[in-house]
Amino acid sequence: MMPEMSGLQVIQEVKKDKTISSIPILILTAKGTETDEIVGLEVGADDYIIKPVKIGKIICARACSFAQTGKRDSEIIAAHGCYSD
């Protein structure tokens, strides 16, 4: 929880700002209902991850995903031992 605005409000503000709107946003949360996930993605998150998680799996999956969309560099993938086609 954040004191001034919710995480969803932060995402909305980031996505409105053209200078930073292309930064990928991942929601990492304990809120695990399908409705929570849908709302998070609808407001602009690029991914919704429910805790608890295994960090290595997240790094590989997300690095590969971002590389495929051109949001991340192939060196990030290689550094974590992940590969994308």
C-alpha cells in the first residue's frame, strides 16, 4: 500500500506521461483474484505477478518477453541465461 495514491493510480499517471509511458510496468502483488489482475492490466500494466514468486523464473520470462517486443536488450537475456527466438 502506498500513502498518497494507489499503485493503479501511479500506473495511470505514468501512462499519461509521454516521456515515460513506454517504460514496462509489472505489478507484483498478493492480490490474486482474476478481477484484480484484469483491472491491473486494463489500467496499463504490462504484466501482473501474484506473490509468492520465484525471482529467477520472473527474470527469464519477463526479459524474454520484453526482448521480443523490443523493450529490452538481448544482453539482459544472456546475462540471466535466458534465450528468446
